Amino acid sequence: MQAPLTHRPTLSLAARWNNFQRRYAPYLFISPFFILFAAFGLFPILFSLYLSFQDWQPTTGLGSMKFVGWRNYTDNLTDPTFWQSLKNTLILAVESGIPQHLIAIPLAIAIHTSLRRIQNLVTAVYFLPYITSIVAISVIFFTLFSWQYGAINAALNALHTVPVIGPLFPAEKVNWLGDPGAVQPAIATVIIWRYTGWNTLLYLAGLQAIPRELYEAAQIDGANRWQQFRFITLPLLRPTMFMAVTLSLIGGFQLFEEPFILTNGSGGPGQTGLTTVMYMYRTYTAYSDAGLAAAMVWLLFLVIGVLTLLNNRIFGRSGLAGRD
């Protein structure tokens, strides 16, 4: 005997509207983010990857693209200026990155342990350079590094007259932005001054996440401050160190504003201040070779990816942070 057919009851307009709100309204509300990300984030990334295999001069229009395969990559890998810019970027990343963390960790510990009452004020002062306009910062340091009338040379000359520490400082003025050996330290100084406060804030947040009970238990067991730092603070701070070093690594290989302004876009004497991003910008604007510049971007991405993996091996879960 055939079972009687059952008809689905017709939903009212209010019921259908409620059903739509439960099922589709959340996706509708979050769709602007995905639309904007696809238009201004995902599309440029994919287009730059496509462009890296093309021969295209921006002034000739999109229709003049010509597929050249891996030629842009091989041209970059055989370009001495590209390797020099990559070497300069690596040196600047090391010269500016390591001092940031060597200064930020003790500062964060001092703020966390000894300056708790004025912690908010001190962190605001240290964080102020990070939120200041990089153009304004670079222009100020450009004046400070002036060969003839800069305040830094004036201070060094004044210190040279001190009998005890005078021999440690040069007697003549240093051409910070005109001497090939002084350009990179000058650029690194600006970067250190700007980002040390940011790293201090990161390490301070990591220190505040460590339970105080661990230090109290260590004191009961007779551990001194160095032992507490070595066996409690340092191991539990390694995840924060991994994040801070990773951000410094990525930012260090994307240097553009500081060296560009301090060297007036020329890269400095002997091109010692030319970074990879500056060379990529020059390739696109001055040489009108968008495909070569796009390939340079992806080569730089591979370098950053390899160094990030190496950093993960040192500070990540599978590295020192995961060892007891």
C-alpha cells in the first residue's frame, strides 16, 4: 500500500525572513571584508605572480605583455646590483635588528619589575617613535647626520675633548651620509630608534603573561635573580621572542623609507644604502620593467620565507622553545 504523500507546509513571510537571517545573513555581513581583501589583497598578489613571468613596460599598456617564462628570475639572479642590494638589506637587518632586541629585553624587564607605578607613561614614551611619521623621523635624522652642522658630529667632537674617553671618538667630522662605511650604521641607527619601543612593548606583554607564582616558588627554593631569568623568564619568553624576531626579520627585508630618504633615493655612495625594495622601486619607475620588479618581489619573498623557517627552528615549538 502506497504511503500518502505529505506536503511541506508553506512558510509565512516572517518565517522565511527568519530562516534567511539564520542561514545567510552572517555571510552577507562579513562579505565586505572578503570582497575588499580579494580586490585589494589577493588580486595584487596573484597579479604580481603572473606579472613576474611577463615582459611588460607599464607605459605601453596591458596589451603589450609578453610571456617570457623564467627570464625575469634568471636576469635578477645574474644581476650584480640585485645581489648587492640583497647583501645591503641583510647587513641592515642584522645591524638594526639585533640591537633592538638586546635593548628591548632589559628595558621590558626593568619596566616590569622596577617601574610598575609609571609603566603606562614609560611605555607610551618608548612607543612614541613607532607611531611618528617615518618621513618626519628621517628628515630629522638627516639633519642630525649632517656633515658640517649636524648635532651628532658636534657631540662626537665634544666627547673627543674629554681626556679619559676622548681617544675613543674621532677628531674629525664623520660624513655619515657620504662615506660608504658610515651610511649603513646611520640608517641602522634610525631603525633602532624607531622600533625598539615596539619590541619593548611586545616583551613587556610577554613578561606580564608569566605567572608570578613561578617566581615565588623559585625564591622559596633559593634561586637568585639570574637563575630566575635563565630558567623561568627566558624559556617562557621564547614564544614572544619568536614573534618579535619574525616581525623584525620581515620588516628588515622590506626597508624602504629610511634608506630612501636618507640617501635621497640614490642608494648612497657606492650603493651601500641600496636595499632590495629600493632597487625594485627603481626597476619599476626608472627602468620601466614591471616584470623584472615583480620577479624581484617573489625572490625576496622566498628569502624571507627561508629565514622565517630558520627562525622557527630556533625559537619555535620545534626549536629551543620546545626543549626542556
